[in-house]
Amino acid sequence: MVKLNLSLKMEIGAIFKIAEVVEIVNKIQTVQKPSDSKCK
């Protein structure tokens, strides 16, 4: 049971980390898009 619980927590933690990375990437992309169009 303890091992199962640990792996579950690890998976949830990994999912949250991935979600955070995706949010950061989306923010960077939305910030870069307007500046890119202005440069062109």
C-alpha cells in the first residue's frame, strides 16, 4: 500500500510539474508573438 501511495504521489507531482512547464511555455509564447510581429 505504501509503495502504491508513493508512486501515485510521484505521478501526481510529475503531472503538476508538466502543467507548470506548459503554462510557462504558453506565457512565453504569448509574450513573444506580439514582439515578433513588431520586429517584422
